[in-house]
Amino acid sequence: MPFVRFKQRAGRAYAYLVENRWDPAFGQPRQRVLRYLGPADRLHLADLPKAVRTPALTSRLKRASESADARRASVLNDLRKALGEALTAGDYARARGAALRAVREVGIAGLYGELVPQVFAEIGRRWAEGSLSVSQEHLASGVAARVVEQINARYPLSAPARHEVVLCVPEGEAHTLALHLAEGLLRQSGYLPLNLGASAPMASVLAFIADRPPVAVFISVTSPALLGTARTLALRIRRRWPEVRVVLGGQGLGSSSVATTDPAIECVSESLPAFLARWRAG
């Protein structure tokens, strides 16, 4: 009867589906690997044959998941400190090294969906309390954008035209890091992002969409003062192109009631990777 065997490598458990078979040459049973199952912390009982779903296996998988969660939290904490220090110092090489390590450890979704937002939330907090200058905040944003653009280049722009997604900000918005993060995640998901950059006039954005209607438009707003402008842009797109999905997100949303005042505007309150996963599933 088959059973699950675990092997430890670099502090992580990996699972294999094996069975014992009699070896007449040696006069004893020997294990034969039937299938590699992957890291134990990503294994689900439902994916395994019913015969191997024992209480002992359930307990082992739970321990593996808890261990992986603890390790991930520790890694993210270390990377958050390293990336934050490198960005505020303007050290591109160190920031790039920390970001690439994050991609290896937690994937691009972990880097863009957790690490970068957490780092900039801390940078924003320090700026608000006066321990970080506006110049340092701008420096950190500039270095981060360069690092993110280099990581995004790993994902080729090969999606068909019917999968185009326009990325933009409301007129007057200078913060575009969120657009670069969305660009990388969309590339990885098989979409073709078209990043219009900072503060494009509303008329220009509408004209661009008219030339090549995309499947969706993502509008990022960081400054709460520009939320009204972002909402106006979203409504104008929806009214002219009702088949285009319009998504509004960013720190500027905060606790705004924009989502309830107009159901045609789709607001993102979760992490971008989580939203994109739900979007693809739908």
C-alpha cells in the first residue's frame, strides 16, 4: 500500500508518494517512489489518495504548514528591514539584492503584495512624524521604481491584444509605484499592461482608451485629495465603454464610500495579488 514519505532539505520538508515492494535480488522490501508531491507545507489532503490520508499525515502536514508560516514571517521581517534601509539610503544595489531575494523566498506576489506596501507604509509613517524628509521619501520611491522595472522585465510582454489592461492615475497624481507593481503582476498573469505613467490629462487617457479599448482599466490614487478626480475618470470610462472593467485602488481610497456611492466602480481593498487571483478566477 502506498504512503507518504518526507525528506528534509534546508529546513523544509518535501513529500513523496512511495510504496514498499519486495526485491527478490536482495531478499527484502525496498521503497519505490511513485510520485513527487512537492513541499509538505503546500500539500493538501484532498490531492492525495484516500488510502494515505491518515491522522498521522494530517498532523504532519499541519506542523509543516505552521513551520512554513513561521519561517515566512521571519524572512519577510528581515527583508522588510533590509529593503527599507536600502531604499531610504538610496542604495540601488542593496535594494535590488533584497528584492531579488524576496522573489526567491516569497515570489513576486509576496514582494509586490506584502513587502513593498509594508515598507512604504513605514516610510509614510516616518515622513508623517518628521523623522524622514520629503526628499528621502521621493528618493526611496525612485529607487523602488527602478528595482521593480528591472524585475518586471523578466516577464515578457507577449499577451494578445484582447488581454490589454490600461494602468493610469488621476490627473495631478505623481505617485506611480503602484502602477509598476500592477504591471509586473499582470505580466506574470498573462496580460499586456499599458502603463500611462504619472498625471496624464483625463482627455488624453480617454483618447488612448478610444484608440484601443482594453479589457480593463486600473486607476491608482495615492492622494486622498484626488479621489474625486479618479472617480470622475472611472465614471466617464464606464459610461462610454460599459464593457470595459474599471478598477479603482490605492492608498487614497482609505475608508472612502466611493464603492457604495456607485456600484459601477470596482474598488480594491485587498492586496493586488489577491484581487488579481480573484479576478482571474471570475
